[in-house]
Amino acid sequence: PKHAKQGKHHRHYHHHHHHQKERHGDGGHKPHSKGDPKKEPGPGKVLLEDVSILINFKDWSAKKQFPGSLTENSTDELTLSCALDEDSRKAIDEVKVTSFTIQEWEVPREYEDRFLSVVGTLPRDFKRTFQGGNTDIRDYDDYTIKLTNESKDAVYYPFIILTKNPANITGMVPIVCRPGGTPTGIPIQVSKNWHDKKLGHYAYYFALLPIPGESDVEYLIRTVYGFYYDIPSASAAQLSLVGYGNASGRWEQMAIGCFGETFCMDPEMGIAPHTITDVRGLMLRNGIDGRKWSWTDCGWGGDTLKVFPTAETSEEPLLITELKTAYMSHGPCFTNIIHEGYYGTAKQVGFTVQTRTLRTDDLCRTFLSMTYTFNDTVYLQDMGYLHNSKNAKYATPAVALGNFNGVFADKILPGGEGFTKGDIVEADVPMIGEAPLWISFYKNERFQAAALGPGTKHVIIRKFNIATAGGGKY
């Protein structure tokens, strides 16, 4: 591995190049076929020349260059580490972790230079006092950390928990609490993966813990899984795709409870040709004998916006550039992720998309607030906003449209002879009436047998505003 460090401490960026790339739209996290393991892949075609990776954080930046060619079968790795301030190393030198425990067991910990942080590691063979897996987990992992600051200055102490044995990897929400369990509001960044057999299930929790000068501090770091008190928790985390076939990069993964994902996003379209990937229901069973507390199926994916640089049907849609992601809240009561960036390298469309979900015990709800600034002419081919992607395993042959007063159109979409896969059927029904306007795909058909509980998708439009360059507002 190639590593590049800069500064003393503390935000880190890890990038793993896998240049084999395959896009698909069938949903689910099933590995692609990797072919004959005895056959070494050739060098592959050249994809990029003289690559530079640059990251910026306020007035700090770090850069790593890869001279020469990168081919589709090449792999490189690097870590870029960011010094948040000049005194960031001081926290490591002058603060002592006097105790770090779970279930009264002292968790091993050590300083790791690549993270510029102390890392406490929960091993894979750790035994909990409660059952994990796909079930209604109502217990928590409670870590207690005690720290002593011997200096006169208040510091932020960087600390990472690496759990190699999460009770359930899908819905997990670590919270920094006071010793009695009251949340402090101190943010935790979560990065996790379950796709690589060699790496296994793992999650990193990263936090900056505030410690006053000349003081002893104790925090409770509580990991919520299925339920937060009596209601399923909401969670949002960075989900690494390393090990998912030939994929790399990450998704934003949201879940309610720990019974499977409910909503995922691939904003860079690194593996799927859509920004929205998994869309799943909550607490659904495949019939009365179907499995409880398990993954569900509501069809797959879509786009918040899908536009093209020209009117030619052979054109690829504009991809997202200069993407910025902010986790404003990762749970357990409410999640809030903000994406900002542009469609197209010429910044044809600027956007801000806010995605939120909340803990609940009835319907799975995902709230999208989308703002677009059109800086140049772009084109539609079939659909624009809230594009619902095609799916090889799932169909919704009936759609109802309505508003505040109820249903105003109910369509059974045509099928059978005269139609082929990929045909566009226009309902030709204007969205009228008092908001909220809504679209209900209230029937579903699955083309392959599955044990997943089936669900239906519904879109509610609460507000839609347009401001034109000429000053018009609609």
C-alpha cells in the first residue's frame, strides 16, 4: 500500500482504486461472478493517465499523484490524513485513556499512525449477553471510556472504535452519551462494510471527544441496533462496497431497525447507473409463514434527477461532479444527509439534495428535499425528476394518482402483446389539485421467487416551486 500523510492530525481519507467497473440495476448486495480464480486478469485497457487525488478541508489540503497509466485491472491504495489544528497532536500526547470497557471487559487499544488516532478494537470472538443477527435487538453495546487530561488546555481527543463483531451490521447507531445514557450530541462518523469475506463484517466509529483542561471525563458510547427504547431506530452510515464483486466506493445506507436497508444512495453512480439504489419496506413478511425481522423488497432504485447533455438518445446521462456530503445526523431518532454538487463537468446543473428518515414502527418514510439550479440547457429522454428505475425482478403494473382530496386517476398499465421490455407507457394524466399530490404504485409483481416480504412504493409531493431567470415564480 502507498500512504501519504500530511500534518499531525486528524480527519483521514482512505481511497481504494478498483478499476474493474460493472453497472447493474437489479438491486440487492449479491456478489458478481469473479470468473476462474486460477486465471490471472490481463492488464486491461487504460482508463486514466497521471491521476491526482486532492482533498481539501478549510485551509488544509493533501494531494497524491499516480504517474503513468491506470488500467481497468490495476489496484492502488492510499491514505490522506488531515491536521485539524496545530494542537491536535497535543491531545494524543497529554490525554490518557485510563479505561475503555464493554461488559466490564477491557477493550484493547493502541495508537495507529495511519489514522493519527487511538483505536479500540472489539475482536471478532467477543461474546455478547444478548442475541444478534436479523432479529428485534432491543439491547445495546455500551462502551465506557474514561480519560484524563493532564494539561491546562481543553482539547478534542480523537478516538476510533473498530468493531469486528457488530450485533447487526445493517442498522447500527453509535451515540456519545453521558454516563447515565443521555445523548451529548457529539457527532460520530460511521464507516462499515459487510461485502468482503476476508475482511468480514466490521464498522469504524470515529469521534472527537471534548475534554476540559486538568480534568477526568467519562463517556458512555452506546451502540443502538434494532430498537431505541420501544421504537425501531433510524440509522445512516457510509457503507463501503469493497468486496461487492468488482465494485469500490461507498453508498449512503439508511435503515429503520436492523432488519435490512430501507433506502440507499449511490450519488457518484460508482456501481449503479442511478443515484437511488435500495428502496425497501419496514416489517413486511412474505405471507403469514414468512420470516420476521428480515429484509424486504419494494423494487429498486431511481434518480432524483436524470438529464442529458443533448437530445440524442445515444447519449449517457450527466454524471455528478464536485460532490460534497455532510452527515448532519446519523440517528437514532432522525437522520439527515446533505449532498451538494453539479451534474456535468461544465456544471450544467447545480444541486442540493437533503435525505432524511425517522424511527417509526409503521410505514417506512424517506423525506427528500431537492433544489436544482439550471445553469445551461439540458435535455430529458424519458423522465426527469424522481425517475423510478427499471428492475428485472419486480414490476408495478398499477398506478393511482391523487391529491389532498383523494384519487383522481387509477391506471392499470398495459402489458402482453405489443410491448417489449423498456417501452415507455405514458399515463398522460396531469398532476392537478391541492397539495399534497401523490403517486401510488399499489400493486406489485415479482418475476422471480423470493423469500423477501413484498412492499409497495408511493411518492408524495408536498411542495414544488420554480423560479425562472426572467423573475417568474410558480
